[in-house]
Amino acid sequence: MIIQRKKYLDMLISGEGNGLVKIVTGIRRCGKSFLLFRLFHDYLIKKGVQENHIIELSLDDYRNKKLRNPNLLLDYIDSHIQNDAGVHYVILDEVQLVDDFVEVVLSLMHNSKLDVYVSGSNSKFLSKDVVTEFRGRGDEIRVWPLSFAEFYSAVGGDKISAWNEYYTYGGLPQILEFDSETKKINYLKNLYELTYLKDVIERNHLRNTEGLVKVVQILASSIGSSTNPKRISNTFQSVENVTVTDKTILSYISCLQEAFLIEEALRYDVKGRKYIGTETKYYFADMGLRAAVLNFRQQEEPHIMENIIYNELRLRGFNVDAGSVETWTVNADGKSMRQKLEVDFVVNKGAEKIYIQSAFKMPVEEKKQQEEKPLLCITDSFKKIIIVGDNIKRKIDENGIITVSLIDFLLDDDII
């Protein structure tokens, strides 16, 4: 099954010949290799690029293990450059397996005949430090698992049925190839245990593997809930009767982030316009992997919906924080009390800002007021949206708050 990852393909095309190395990052098995070796390759051929002007290597292929040596890799590429004026496209998958790969890639950039594209699954080098590592010569393209729109374009049919499949088994492309629940579950559990978890442990030389496993489970159980390493450390002490320091917890979390398994949404004080460093939220990059961590228990649709909204916002290129709004209320005794209200997402892209609430069900006026209250406490004029799981038509009330259905939001990029 071929799914056209148009968003990412367009990003690759727009970066052609820009003098930068195109760095494709993302969680393992999200479709990076397919994007480069199939979709982008096909585009180049249709464009008229000759096959001998496309130099492709999968460096996680054991047959290419010797090419992880920097000198051998450079010699190999040099030997495949034709004696003509044409541009050569160098595509290297899992380039982080090459020793001194940054220097290798920068060396390739000295040849004006080469347009270089690399991919990797380790954000320690290929995401967080991309600007400094590549000295301002890197153009990152972050690839996510299938969005719901991409998933639905492949499965079609009833949208609610497609949503049920998506929030249960996630958006890793391979999941679409399995025709039974058992096969999907086994694939995800094996992938998590034998690929993702093993990769994190080996890459970071972790000795207390049981501690890492427990941290992943805690984070998976509490997606969308405010937490911090100290609180998780206390959970170990009270529930497991095991001492794991908050410093160790933070190290585990960093390892998971570097493997793109999780992302964090920092707590942001909307009125004070500053970050609150004591709390953060964690979200999983794929719901199928999150389910595998928990052995497919704890399938709470409201929390999963919030996680999927977060992922959707991120893949659309937004920065996403968890908002906090301070206000004052009067209690039953007539006394004024300070109250902190939560805005699920404070979203921005450049100067554009949006406030978003996630509400799985909003059946009564009381629930509507509960979701609207934090938004009404924000006095600026940026867009305010409530995304609901109910099947409703898009509407806007007298306060300017937009309410949209989850399915409409996921299928329409322009709805926000």
C-alpha cells in the first residue's frame, strides 16, 4: 500500500539545491526510508534525473556495514559521481551509524555537484543540536507517524470506525498491512520491546533497564497529566518501594525524547508570559506504541484524544505548550481566592498564536462553561478553539470561541 506523504515530499522538493543538507528525522518505522527511497526517488526519476545520478545507501543494512567507516563511505560516494555537469542526489538512511557522520556530511557539502539528504532516528544529533552540529547548514524535516488524514486516505470507509482503529493501533505505516487484531498487537508489542526499548538501552548504555521500563509505563499511564521527575521518583518510592533519584528519572526521559518516543509540553503562564519550570506534560509520538507499553490496557479515549491533538499540532509545524491562567474567584464565604485554570494547549507558529481546549464530550451547559472559563480569562485577541469528540458542525459563539469536532479538525488543516 502506497500512502503519498505529500506534506513531507513537498518539503524535500522545496529544499532541492538550497545549499543545505536535508535532515529527515523521526521515530523508527514512521516512514522516513519510504519517503526518501520510494516517494522522493520516484519524483526525481519523473523529473528526468538519471538513475546513476542518485546515490542511495541504507546504513542500517548489514551489507553496508563497512561503509559506516567515514573514509570508505566518502570513497564510495566519490566513485559514483559521473563525469558530467549534472547534479547528483546523495541519500543516506540512518546516517548516525557512521563514525563522525557530521564531518562526513559537511565534507560532501564541499562538492557543488552533490545535493545531500540524510535520515536518522536519534534526535541527540539529528534534531536538538542540528543547527550547531551542522554549523547552520542543516534543514530539518521532522516526519511523524501517519496523521489521521493520511491514515483515513488509506483505509476509507466510516470515519468513526477509522478513528477507533487509529486511536487503538496508532499510525505507524506497517500497521495497515495487518488484517487482524492479534497481528497488530503482536507487531506493536514486539516493535516496542525488541526495537525501540532495546535501541534506547543499547544507545545510552543503561544498566537499570527495569527502571527505564517503569518510567515508560508511568508516562504512558499519565499522558496529558502534569508531572515532573521528582513526582515520578516519589511514585517509585511509594508504589514500588524502590529509590530512583529524580536525576536518574530525568536521564531516562531524555533518552526517550532523543529516540522520538515522547515529547514534552512545557507549562506556560499565559498572563505572565513566562514558563513555569515545575511542571510539564508528556505525550507519546504514536498511540499504538503507547498502548503496547501498557499491554493495551488503559485505553481512555479522552486522554488519547488529547495526545493525538498534540501530535497533530506538532506535525502541522506548531510549537505547543500547556497553558496556565491565573484568575480570582469568590468562595461561598464571599472571600476572594486565587485560582489556576488550565488551557490544554497554547499553540504558536511565528507571530500566530492559538489557545485550544480538548473536550471529549460536552453534553451539558456546565461542561461547556468549564471548558470555556480558562479561555474567557485570556484577554488578548488570539483565536480560541474547543475541539470536541462529539459529531457537531463548526460554530462560533458570541465570545468568539470556536467549537469544532475532532474529526473535522483532524481532516481539515485549514480549520484552525
